[in-house]
Amino acid sequence: KSLKYYLFSFRNEGIFQEPATDVIFGHLWQLLAPRYLKLRLQYNIRGGFDTVCYAERGSRAALNPEGPVSV
């Protein structure tokens, strides 16, 4: 519920979607301190254009440092 309120807090900020995505990504990166993070935000604007914004940082290789798993 608190994540929903956090995301809704950007409704009245008066900034475009891309900078809002960067701010949210920065907060998540700092809070979670992951090795890899990819964020996808889909904005559904009433009466306007739908926008999808992506932000990505880190290395996907860091998710499995031992390399691919053989089966």
C-alpha cells in the first residue's frame, strides 16, 4: 500500500514521465542496493498517449556470478 502511495505522489509533481522514472529508479537503487535493476513504468494518460519508460543499471551477469547452469 505504501508503494502505491509513493507512486501516486508523483501525480502532482508537474514533471514529465522520463524524469519521474529516473527519480523513482534512483530511490529504488539507493534503497535496495541491488547488483542489477531494471525498471519499467507504464503511464496510461487519460486522453493522451500511453508512455512506457525504462531504466536499467548494473550487469545481468551479476545475477549469476558462477556462470550459466548446465543441465
